[in-house]
Amino acid sequence: MTQTQDLLIELGTEELPPKALKSLAAAFHNGVIERLKDLELSFTDSEWLATPRRLAVRVFDLQVQQQDKVQDRQGPAVAAAFNDDGSAKPAAVGFAKSCGVDVTELQRVATAKGERLAYQVKVPGQATSALLNDVINAALAKLPIPKAMRWGQGEHEFIRVPHWLLVLFGETVAPVQVFDLQSNNISFGHRFHAPDAIIINNAKSYDEQLRAAFVDVSFASRKAHIREQVEAIAKTLNATAVIEESLLEEVAALVEWPVALTGGFDAEFLEVPAEALIATMQADQKYFHLVDEQQRLLPHFITVSNIESRHPQSVIDGNERVIRPRLADAKFFYDADKKHRLDSYQEKLKSIVFQQKLGTLYDKTMRIKQLAKPLADALAGQTALIERAAELCKSDLLTNMVYEFPELQGIMGSYYAANDNEPKEVAAAMNEVYQPRFAGDVLPKTITGSALSIADRIDTLVGIFGINQPPTGAKDPFALRRSALGLIRILVEKGINLSLEPLLEQAKANYQDNAFTDETTASVLEFIAGRLQAWYLDKGYSAQVIHSVLVLNIDNPFDIHQRLAAVSDFNELPASESLAAANKRVSNILSKAEDNYATHKIDSALFEAQEEKVLFEQLSSMNDRVQSHVQGGDYAAALKLLATLKEPIDAFFDKVMVNADNNAVRLNRLQLLHSLRALFLSIADVSLLQK
């Protein structure tokens, strides 16, 4: 039975960047595990642990030694290894010596190049403890560290200064050196509650020993504990705590021993938009905010301390003293901004560059405005409202509040537009122009907001592709992937029937001083199609179904959505496989036909077989109904009708020879198949559905 021990690695450091802690810990763990697997060391389970001052990896039931290996070594050809009298030549002697044996112990093996000398060398496995130095240093070298730092007089670099290294294999310290640190069995507890060294017994006692020293080493445990405390405090205030995952993870990465406390602020600050107060509390202080049953912000907050104070009220008082001037600043910014109308900022937008080759933000608002009319027609909106919203949609970028909190762009614009007595739809559109901001975000509710968001995204896509700066790999500085996906979501989820090509051409024409190539529109459409494909793959649609529709090069995302839904259902029908195969066969026949059958009109008098007559009659009888369904966007009904052609199509191919000797008959049959294929292609290329 293979002997195993648990492995514990802990690297203690100065406080690590909170937003990077989780990814660093996971990468360290993955690097260790990857190297152990490379060394063919087995284990049952593993996990990463992390606090602001440590990265740790624990591996359970790790092999204490590699398995021995047998290595087959081949030597010289037998003919070149021995003299005629059978005595060994230097080649044989040298090979035997390299294997550590006598010539008489060598074997002979047959190979493609003739008989050769060989020997099976036993390679003993190394002790795991002797390999850990390589394992740990290799894992640390691969950490994703954007900016490393140096310390002291040394040449070493790391994300933060390291202070201790614990490596326990079982209950024994494994010899490892990282930077200038030599491994031992010593860890340290909470910086203030238990700063003294702690001798860790083994991997299993690690959590308990550090918990006794006021350190919860489990990131997941701290998150859960913080959530539990915050929700419990909110309940005592008859309120609900709004716990955003990103903030929760950041707070968990800031504390080793979380203690939640509640404080308050003056109710007069509630005159400021809630989003601004929340941004102030979250960005600066990492507070959780509270709301009532109507989702109205309450004048309370919950902070998570890293100490268990004997005087918690002092901690609360300190936090209240800190937050008050910050909220006062927010109120000052809001009051100052309200003194200026949004339209007063328009001239200043001329000094803010959107992109060096694409003009200013003022230019962008004017281009968006030019798309108002076609979008108003498509969305049944009011051109005047969309044009007014376009003029104002970037103005709040120049306000004090948005300068201080850029994430409030659009949100503050809505408040300021309402304060200026702009129409309600215009005010709402100031925020909706940015929706959806991320995957899963809400969509614009108003027609004006939807039109504005569509126009803004199309203008950006055309402009950036026009100057040939599309996303490459992980680089997407203008967030074009997000823009395209947001555009798709608005059109599909709101059921907007909109052909993109004319709108893209209009957007291209709006860039009057730029000589964009003819390929610009095609490139944008291809990019959007790529995002459509990825989106529907994530939704569980098969690649074949998606390809069968996208291959038609349709520029209307909602129409594509309707087709995909219908084809996906059709693909589950019993008849679909046979019809897909038949369409593939038809496609192959037509592609190989040299005759100009497309201009030939079907003549029923030329039908010789009953099967081709039946197929023609059924095809003719349903043609108008199928086309009517297609024009009405009811692709499911159209495919349901076409599915009834399975039997006549099968019968046709069983009994009819398409390439008849009679040229007129052959052309007639080719045109019949062409008509059949065209009817299916009016929905999708079902020949691509073959399983």
C-alpha cells in the first residue's frame, strides 16, 4: 500500500492586494497541483486557503515517494558491438558501463534497424519532500503578478514582501527555500490579537490552531461569516442589507477575523441620490448599505472590522466620523451640479476626445443624434425625444459627481435631466444609454433609452472597426465585445425587428471625415455574428443549429433568434434527420450540376415517375403557406409544414434518377430539387443538422 502524508504550504507576506487575493491563491494552488501531477505524485484532494497576510495550499494523502520506474535503454547494434570471436568491442563495454552492469547482463532486442543491445534500467523514485522545493518555486514563478516589488538589498521580486514560509509534510518540515526564506513549521496569528509565532503541528490542525489565534484561514468561511453577521445586524434594524458579491469578496480579502458593526449618518444626506451615497460608502469605506421594504436607502451602514474590540462603540464612532465628511462632499457635488443645466456642458464636450481618429464626445453625440430618425421609425419612438436624449447623453461626464465617481455616469445624468425638467423618457435615457452595462444587467425600459443605447453601440462599433482597431485576443480597450452583446440582448430580448446593415451604413456615413473601407460594415456584421454564436452556445443551442441559421448571413438578430428557436425544435422531430440528409443530398447534386437549371421553369408534363409528380404537387400546394409563415416570422409553422415532405422526398430519391439521359427531364428534376432547397433555405440550411 502506498504511504501518504498531508502537505501544508503557507507563505506569509505583507498585506496582499484584496482584489487580487482570490486569484493569487487559486493560481498558487493550481501551480502546486500541476507540478505534483507532472512528477506523477498522487493525492486524494487539495484546497487553497488565503488571508490578507498569507497564501496557503493543503494537499491530502500525498504520496511520500514517487513510484520506481523501469527505463528501456537501447545501445549499439549487435553487429557493431562484438568481434568475430564474440569478445565485446568498446561500444558494448561503454554501453554496459553506462547502465552499471557487465556486458554479459545486456539483452538483445529486435528493432526496425536490426538487432541491438538493450538493458532495462531501474530508476528509483525520489522522496516527495526532496521535490517540494522545485514544486513550490515553480508555482510561485507562474503567479499572475502585474507589478512586482523588491525589498531590502536583494534582487528578489514578489507582489508583497514575504515574511515566513511554512512547509509541513506530515509533521515534518520539508526543506524548501523561497527567496531568502527557509521553510519551518512556524506561522503567525492575527497581527494585533495574537502576533506571536505559532508552531503548527500538521496540516489537519492548521485551521484550528490559527482560529485560536484569531485568524480564519478559509476565504469561503470568512465570506459566509461576514454575510451571516451582516444579515443578522440588518434584521435587528428591520432592514435588508444589500450584499454585492464583489464587495463581499473584497471585504473578505481585507480581514482575517471579521467582526461586523453598524453605524449611522445624518438623514439629511438622504436628499442626495442613493446611488451617490452608496458609491461613497462602498468605494471609500467598503460599507454594506441598508434598505427598507420599499428598497429605499436607510441612514445606516455596516462595516466589517478586522479586530474584536473591547470597545466596539469607539470603532463605530470612528467610522461615523470618517464617513460624514465624505457624504458631505457628495452632497456638495450634487448641489453644485444642479446649478448648471445638462445642456450647458455641450460646448465643453468639444474638448474631450472620444478617440484620436474619431473626434470628440460632442461629435459622438451628434452622430448618435443622426441615427435618431431611422431608429424612431424602427422602434415606433419619437424622433424629437431621441434627438434630445442624444444631445445630452454624455453631458454628465463633465459634472463634479461623475468626475468623483465615474461609475455613476448616466445615473447622475438621469437625476440632473429630471432636475432640468427634461421629458421623463429623456431623463430615463441618460442612464439607459449605458444599459446593459454587463452580462445579465437590466435592459433599457423606454423606447428612447433603447434607441439611444443601440445608436451609441453601433456608432462605437463602426468607428473602431473603421480605423481597423478590432479586439485582438484578450485586448478589447473599447469593450466592443460587451457593446455587441448588449446590442444583441436589446434587439432579441425586447423583440425589436431591425436590420443592422442599413443602420451600420448610416453610422459609417456619419463619420464624414473618415474614409472607411467598404469592408467596415461587413466586418462589424461578422463580429456581431460571432458574439451571437457565442451567446447562443452559452444558452445551450447546438453548434449545428446555430450554423444552419448564421450561414444565411441575416443581419437581423431578432429574426435570427426566431429562426434558431424554430430550427432547434425542428431538430428534435423524428423526421429531421432524414430531411437533413435529403437536403445535403440535394445540395450535393445541385452543386455538381453543370446545366443552367435555375432559369428552367418546371414543366409537369415532363414528369415520368409518380414520385416526382407527388413531390411537385405537395411542394406547390404548400409553397404559398410556407412563404406566408416565413414573411410573418412564424418559422416553427413553416418547418412543421416542410416536415410533412419527408415521405415524398424519400420516395423521390428511392425511385427517381435525377440525372436522366433526356436533358429536358434532367433539367426539370434539377429545378424541382432547386425549388425544394430554396424553400428550406428561406428558413435555414437544414443540411447542416446532420448528427
